[in-house]
Amino acid sequence: MSAAARRAVILSGASGFASMYVLLSVSPAVAGRQAGSVAAGAATGIFMIATVLTQVMTPWAMRRWSTPRLLAASLVLLGLPAGLISVSAEVSTHVPSVLLVAAVRGIGFGLVTIVATSAVATLAEEGKRGAALGWYGLATATTGIVGPALGLALLDATTAQVPGLVAAVLPVIGLVLIPAVARGVPAHRPASAADTPPIPWRALGKIWLPLASFVPAATVYGGIYTFLYLSTSNAPALLLVFGAAFAVARLMSGRLSDRISAYVIIAPSGLLAAGGMAGIALSANLPVQAFAALVMGVGIGSIANATLSGVMSRLTGDEYPVGSMAWNMAFDIGIACGGLFIGMLVAGVDYLGAYLVMAGLLLVPMVLGLLGVVRAVGSTPQSADRART
């Protein structure tokens, strides 16, 4: 039953991610057409700020409400505002309305990221947590293969109302699966101040290095989905290639992290991703850009799941909600930075300069990954013996 519930959680989470991805590039595209690159960045930034603020409160909410209820609430908050876009041409093109819809949807996305990730980790078999998180990463990232490209294609062919309709319908799939989730997750007993220990915030001290390794990669991820459409006509194809590589790399990285240190994966992946970003920046040739997008997707996808597995492997069961919150916050803070700060950078210089800065950011995970490898080697008993002698 727990395996069935795990599959239901993965698919429910994926339906929420699919709704998010359909509008992830559409909202900044609409805002950018109306009011420039700063407004485009604000569309992504406001969505992610609302997401992060919600994520901070989600471990508290998980002690008071069950996983199925919170998962259902997240899907409703993602779907209903998208429905407003689908029924109103004014809402779909009016920049303040677009930003307000993004903020409400950010609340729903903040909930689904923490609740679903924590549930998958809880329901995973012992010794196979990395693989379970890898399948979850594949499912959610697969929606990133089709979602942005589909949303932009519909925007070009019709109006913003049509991708809004798609984003409103997708969460219904997850809502249908909520009863299956409820049958498999552990019974929920609402917490009270008398019998519940405090949320273990000290767990954050164990996981700062994988989180710091992930934020720069997430920043580039947000920058790509926010500005690629505004900078090149090849964007739909490049996002499709990038999303596919990102999804497959998350699965493979998850399986590999059950066998070797996450930092051994992070260091070369940072270098790989930096090379791909530089290739997109320096070439206008579609085949070259597509190969660069493939390389960058492999690099960032590998970093994503290696850091998630690294976080969860350092925590115990009661710390999983904090770990899930922290990793997802790192992801979404990075995406917000990719919208807001890269948007200001584009306004101040140009896309070439901004993309080269993003390539430089991807060298940070490489450096921190190498630091993690050195620290791990230095902490082995053999190293300690050598140090004493």
C-alpha cells in the first residue's frame, strides 16, 4: 500500500509541477511584452517569493493537517487562479493581474513542493531513498520538458487564455489521486504544544553545503525559463532539449547518489553546466545551442538530485520536512534570483553579458562540490590516523 501511495504522491506532485511549468515562461513573456524585462523578471520573482514564504510555514502546517489535505489544497491553489486567466482576456494580459495570479499560484506551489517531497522520502524503502527521490525528480522534471515549450507554443498560436486553461485542468489529475495517497500515508494525528517536540531547525546546520551548491544552479535554471524566450527564437526547442536532459539526469543522479558521495557528482556537473550555458550565450546556431542546452540540462539536473539526496541522507525521519523545505527553498530562491536579478542585469547590459554571468555562477557548485569531497576524505578514519601521525 505504501508503494501505491508513493506512486500516487509522485503523480499528484507531477500534476502540480505540470501546471506550474505551463505558465512558468508564459507569465514573464506576457509581462515582458507589456512592460519590459524588469516586469518579466517580476513575474517569475513574485511567484517564487510567494512560494518561498509558503515553504517556510509548511513544516508547521504539516504538523496540523494531513498530507492528503495539504496536497489537495496545493493543487486547488495552483488550478483556480490559472482558471481566471483562461476565462478573462483582461486578466491574462493585464500585468498587475498576471503578477497577482502568480503570487496565489506561488502559495500552492510552495505547498506541493514540500509536502510531496517529504512524503516520497517517508514512503521510500530503506536503502532506496535516493532512487525514490530520483523517480520523483524524473516525474516532476518531465513536466518541465513539455510544459514550458507547450505553454509558449500555445501563446504564440493563440492567446494567454489557452495555456491558462491547460494550467487549470492539470491539477485535477492530482486531485483524483488524493484518495490513493490517503490510503497509504501514515495516520495523521494533529500536533499539540504539549506532546510535540519543536521543529528541528538545527538540522539546517548539517545540510548547508549541498544547499549552497544548489542555489547558483537554481538561479541559472530560473534565468533560462524566464528570459530564453525573449532572447532567441530557438527558445521552445532549446527548452525542450534542456528539460529532457534535466529530467533524465535527475533520475540517474538519484540512483548514483545511493552508491557514491553527492559531492563527487556535484563537482563535475557544475563544470558541465557552465560549459553548456556558455555555449548558449556564445552561439546563435541552433544545433550548437541545442547541444549546449543538452549538456547544461545534464549538469543542472545532476546537481539538483545530488544535492537533494545529499540533504536527505544527512537527516533522520523527523527532520525530513525541514530538509524538504530547505532544499525546495534553495531551488525557488534561486529561481526568483534568476528572474529578478538577471532581469536587472539584462536591463543594464545585454543578454550576452547576463548569460556569461550565469555561466560563471555554475562554477560555484563545482568549487563547493570539490570542497565537499575534500571534507569527506578528511573525515575518514584513515585520514584521521594519518593526521595523528
